[in-house]
Amino acid sequence: MLKNINEMHLYVTSRCNMNCSYCSDVIKRTNPSGNPFMDLDIGKKYVELIFSNSTRDRITIVFHGGEPTLQSLKWYQQLIEYIEFQARNHNKKVNLALQSNCMRISDEFIELFNKNKIIIGASLDGPPEINDLTRVNGEVALSNILRLQAINRLGGVICVITDKNCNDVETILRFFEKCGLNSLSFNIFYSVGEGNKLPPLSAKKIFEVYKTTYEYMRSTSGKGVKERSVSIMISKFLNPLSKEELLTNLNCYSPFCHAGIFNIICDTEGNLFPCGCSDVLKFKLGTIHSIDKQHYVNVLKMLHKKSEKYDKSCSSCFANSICSFSCPAFHEEDPITERNLCEATKIFYQFLEEEPREIITEIASGTEFYRGKQTH
Ligand code: SF4
Ligand code: SF4
């Protein structure tokens, strides 16, 4: 079961120092019965479990939360020492990453990041005045993100698109460009958990986000900000993945995602889940102490099971080569966003068909997602 795992997430704490209006984790964070911080022994046992079972040469380890900078520096130093020990023992290479809201990046944390080559994924929903419509203290987050960028420790920025900022996509892209923050992911908001106070985005609004992003990347020939979801869609539009590639390139953008197959998470108490969005009881895979193989397989079957529509419509859909097929973890709770993403994908595909192919190729070539194949 764990032999293909190449990315493991540690929920080092369930606590957070922010209270974003769309956060789907609020209920879990306020659960008084859970241990709010991962004990070192749990972290070590989890590392040992994955390193001794995965056959992959390289493992990416992501520190997540809550807000992972609330965990102590000493805890990180001790766990990283143990990770290095396990990596040597099992002859594996390791990439370390940490996903942060960047509110609390002390000099000591910067030292930790530098010393251990930790790459930081940040969150910012646009310029501070737009960011603060759903998050808080955008100025603080921005200045810390720029500090991380200056020392080459920034991986990319996630910007969640909700009904509060979906009409400002061009302003957001220009802002990131001005800041030199070129690696960006627009995550379309799902109305789930406590986040369901915000309404789902309509198909028209989602399409407008894609189109405005595409037009911005066209205006910079793909050399300015590279937004991940649109870059992936245009790359797949030019070079649809083969069946074999679809099965080996599992990620959040493929028909069947990597949850529980290449990717796994461990919460503060040692419970295992397929990914950060499927960390609810019905998707619990087991614990670091005990995994039942049949149960693990059953959970993954349940998570990855496609609706009837997939067999009936998706296989013959003209837009299926660029489709991300929505997040299966949110399938039941927010079917509206799933439906709207489907509709928006089709409209965007038709929009791309009207665009000159050489222009799309030029934009795609500027991104890391383009494979540079000859197009037909
Ligand atoms: S666009 Fe809709 S119908 Fe087409 S493949 Fe995607 S989910 Fe299926
Ligand atoms: S369940 Fe959703 S968030 Fe998790 S890996 Fe799959 S697509 Fe991505």
C-alpha cells in the first residue's frame, strides 16, 4: 500500500493563528479532544513507517497545519535529524517543504529553513486590501513572503479565488508580477466545512478567472506570473496526456488524483489520511501503528470512485484532455462547484480552440508545465 508514496505530509499542529473565512479546517481545530501538537515520537514513527515501506528514491516531506510555525523549533530540529538518519538508512533523497500563512516567520525559523533547505509554500489572496477581505494582516504576510523570496526559500504562493476576489484577477496578477512573485496557484474555492458561509463560484465566474489569467499570460508571453491551473490546462490542450501518462502523473489535476496512492498525511495523533482535503473520519486509512490492507484499499476505492457521469459523459467529452475532474474529497459536500468547474472547463476549452495555436504554444513554453512536444 505504501510502496508508491513519494509525498508525505505532517500535520504538525491543528492550531492556527488566523481565522480565514473560507477555512474548512476550523471544526477540526476547535475539537477540544485532539492533541493540538504532534509529539516528536509520532513524527518519528510516521517517518520510519513511510521510509521503510516506500520504494521511491526521493520523498518529499511537507510540514503542514494548522499553522506549522506554531510548532517549536526544537521539535523541527530533532525530527529533521531523524529524517536525515532514516534517509541514510534507506538510501533515499529528501525534499523538505512547509506550507505557511507567513504571519510568524522569525529569524530563527529563517535560519532553520536555510540550514535544512526547506522550501516554503505561502498563502496570499492578492494585494493586502483584497487579501484582507477573506484573510487578515496581508501586509505582514506579504513582507514575510518577500523576505523568503529574497533568500530563495519561497516555493510558490497559493491564492484562493472566492466571490470576494474573483472580479479582481487581473489586479491580483499585476500585483504579484510587481512583487516579482511569479509562481502562483489560483485555487478555486470549494464551499465546504466552515467555508460554506461563502457561496460557490458560478461557472461563468470560474471561466472568467481562467480567461483573464490566460489573457494576462498572453500579454507577457508566459514570461511573467505563471499561474499553475491555467498553465497546466493549456499544456494539456496542446499535448493531451497519453493513457499511460494519465496513470503515472497522478496529481490534483488528473482524472484520478494522487491521494493515498503517491501522497499521504498524518495528523497530530498519528491517524493517516489520503491527503489534506480528505482528512475526515470516513477517509481514515489507519494509524501509524496499524494499517489494515483491505480497509486501506476500500477507503481509496470510495474516495476515487467516479460518478455515473464519468462513465457516461467524461470519456467522450471534448474537453476531457484539460479537465481536472474536481476534487473527490469535496464531491458530496459541494456538488455545485464540481458542476460549475465542469461547465467552466468546457467553455474554456472552446475559448482555447478559437485562439491561435502558436500563441498558446508561446505562453505554454514559458511555463514549467509544458513538455515541448511537437503539436499537431
Ligand atoms: S468537462 Fe465535465 S464532462 Fe468534460 S470531462 Fe470534465 S467533468 Fe467530464
Ligand atoms: S482528494 Fe482533492 S485535494 Fe486531495 S489529492 Fe485528490 S484532488 Fe487533490
